[in-house]
Amino acid sequence: MGLKLNDPAGFGQRILNQYTTEGWGSLSKRDLELLVFILLEKDGVLRRNDSNYDLGRMLRITEAKVSALRRDAYARWRPLIDEQSGDVLRRVFKQAIDQERLQQTIKFATDRKMVEGFIPMLVEHPDDRSEVEHAIKAAGAIPIYERNREVLLVHHETFLKIADDIGILETDPKKIQIQLQKMLGDQQSLKDFLTTPIKKLTVDSARTALNDAGYIILEGGLRNLLPNFLKVAILHSKMPLAR
């Protein structure tokens, strides 16, 4: 069964626009292949969040070929995609804390890196990975990879800083206090925050508490608590995720 476009008319018009804008016959076979691929993602028939494996099966090509198509298509035709950097990061970071996805990704992370405070993020799409790498550098850190080159390791302080910068860090002290109490109980380093009257809580104290909680969870090797911690830290807005 072939692919079924969500917007056939729009897809055809975009192909025609680019073919004629570039000059009749000026696009190479490779240019057209990359244009068709990125417009299939734009249409949604190829979902941006699908794995290289799933798309490879759908298109009857290898995972390596899918990765190369994604990389080259976005390098050549990125202006055709409306999604801005901040939107990309918000989508990718929210996907990263999905419990099922995170539990799978954790398998790729070594205990040593977890103990050092790193959160593993599986980012298969090259364009998404480029945005995350840039954000990590902008936060003053260096992108680190595990053995699987699609798994980025982000220190939890950097993770929280980026989440804050793109507006998805939970900063409601009351919500953070309640959720951390459920998770961690009376951990000494969080005792002041967890026992402070709600009216006296501040955004700064909330950020500090999240950082302390991150160290306790990651350094303690409590992998089962990591998804819950990230859900406490990141806002769950109604922003729809890409298909």
C-alpha cells in the first residue's frame, strides 16, 4: 500500500513552486528526491517523530538511508519548514520525558554517566539533534554522546537551564513542593524547601530544589524515579506534538 497524503493539493503546489522558482530543469535528481522527502514530512505522511527504523520499513530503505535523507533534506530545504528553533526544542524536550521513551533510552546510558548527573536523550532526527546540540552549547556546556550516536547526554543542570530558557520549566513552587514531597519525602538537602510554608516559597527556591532533587535522583542511581522527576520539572502544556 502506497503513502497517502494528508494534503495532496498543497503537496503538489509546493513541488511546482520550488521546481519553477529554481528555474525549469535546474533541480537535480537528488534535489528533487530531498524536496519530495521534506515535503512528505511537512505533510505529515512521514511523521517527524517516527524512528529511522519505522520510516525505513515504510520506504523500503535502510535506517542509514533514512538518517541521510533527513540530514540532507533539511540542509537543502530547511526554509520550507515553518517550525522555529524554540518550537523544535520544546517538542524534543517534551518527547524526551515521555516515560516509555525515557525508560528505553536509559538502557543506552552507562551507570557512570548517570551517576555524574547526565540525562540521556534519544534524538534520531538530525535536524532536531542539531538544534539540541546548539542549545547545549548556548547553555555553556558541550554535547556528549553515548556509544549510540543518537543518544545525547545532557547534564541535568543544563537540561533544566534549557527548559527554563524555552519556557517549559515548571516554576510554580507549590506544585514542585507537593510533587517532590511525594517522590523524595524528607531528603535532607531538600528539607527546608519541602517544609517551608507555601506562601513563603519563591521561584528561586523552586529552581534550587529541582537541582538538588536532580542530584539525589541521578547520583543515587534511582533510574525509576528519573521520569517522575522530569515530569515534575517540565511544564505539561497543551502544545500539540508533531505527528
